[in-house]
Amino acid sequence: MKSNRRLRASLSLIAAGLLVGASASTANAASNSSSGASFPKQDPAQCAAFGKKADARKAADTASEVIGLWTGLFDMPEAQKLYRTYLTPGPVTHGRTKAGGKQVLADFRNAGETKKAVSGIVNSLKGKLTSASASASPVLGQNYSLKGAGLGTDLPIAWSDLKTTPGFVAGGLSGVALTDGTFVPDQRKITGTYSLARTTVNGKSKTTLNMRALTLTVLDSIDFCPGNLGSGMIRDVALGMSRLERTPYRDTKTCDAKAKCFYAKPVLFKVTVPLKNVSVDVTAALSGKAGTGTTR
């Protein structure tokens, strides 16, 4: 039986590999929307409990094999740990796990989607500074928060590379519908400060926009209710995991009749990523404005 499970897992892994180039989100991620609660079911059986223990165990074993093979192939130990917790039967919890590690933080920091989000903030900030009146322009050397400028919150970042931790565990924006009836949305935000600095080089004045202490915060979860099941053979694995989230589990230790345990439980996690500082020449855009405003 174990060899058969490995064969099924290997076939699913091959199918998943074929999806890497075509998929725009991970299996646990819904469409890029801030309202994951309305994400429709993709299969009548999605998030429906298994009726037989044998079917639930088979789905759990296959999922464990597939996740183990995939995360091992692409060296994602943190992702493997999160999924291992997800596939460990137990009660649903609202607590968040802190995910990190050098490679994980580097993957989030260097992802093209993250860099695009930072560039978007820079461009929006330049636009705000350019359109501001002289009296409302920032004072040179004064630090201001991105949040105060209305930037960096509720960012629609969707990581798509399934071969990296951001794409495999976070993906697109959605959320999780817990069995207690609560919905916990995903979130991405970038915080930090900005300031303007003026220098003189060879008699020419230069104004620079500096963004410092930039930090990306990701709130997400390993879950498939609701979720994008993907396509091909991997769809069967994802569908099985969604059903495990709704299948009651009992044992003689911690999951007795009083405890509400399930074969799989959503794992809420948080990733805090220090980003690189940004400096942009805004001399032409802010000519005659910088330094004339008042402290805010």
C-alpha cells in the first residue's frame, strides 16, 4: 500500500511540475481579491467532510507524500514544516505561527512581485510629492511614515512561483473560513519612513527621496477553504486536503469527544521581511518645492 501511495504522490508531483509554468497562484490561494469569503467552490465536494475514515486517511497520506516530495525537491523546509502542522490532526486555532529563516526572508524580499510593490509605492509617493503645493511639501531631513501618506497598506501582492516559499505557502490574496464560523483575511503591507535630502555636487543641487526601515508583513494561512484547487492531478490532492479540514478526527489522547478536532487544520502564519532601503533622485520633479513646507 505504501508503494502505491508513493506512486500516486510521484504522479501528482509530476502533474504539479507541469503546472508551475502555467499557474498564477498556489493551490491554497484564491483569486487576487480582498474578499476571499466570496471565493466560489470549484468542486461540489470541496470542503465537504469524508464519510469514511479510510478515505480520510488515504487523502492525508497522499497529501503528506506530495507535499514532502515537492518541498524536498525545491528545498523549502519552512513550507514543509507549515504543511506538516496543517496535516497533523487537532483543534482549530486562531494563533499565528511566525515563519522565517534566512532563505525564506530572501525569497520574499527578492521576489519580483515584492519589488514591483515597492516600486509602486515609490511611484505613488513621487506623485504625491510632485502634486503637493510648496507649503505642503515635506521639510528636508524630516522623517515621515508611509502609512501617514496613505501608502503601503492592503497591498494586492500575489506571489506566483510555486518553486519558492512565497508562491507555495502564500500565493494570492484570499483568507480562511474556520470551522467556528469566522473568516480571517490575508494581508500584505509595507511600512517604513521616507524623507528628502539635498546635497550639492560640483555646484549642482540634488534632491533625493530616501525610504528607510522598509518592512513587508505578510499575514496568510495554509488552507483550502476557500481556495483555488488548481487543475490536473494536483487538483485531487488539493480537493482532498479541503475535505480533511472539515472531517472530524478523534483519538484517545487529545482529540476526544469533547475536543473539536479535524484531520487537517488551517495554519495561520506571519512573515516579517526587512526590505532594502530605496533612494531615488527627484531633483527635477521637486524643483522649487522641497524644504519650503512646514513640519507635519
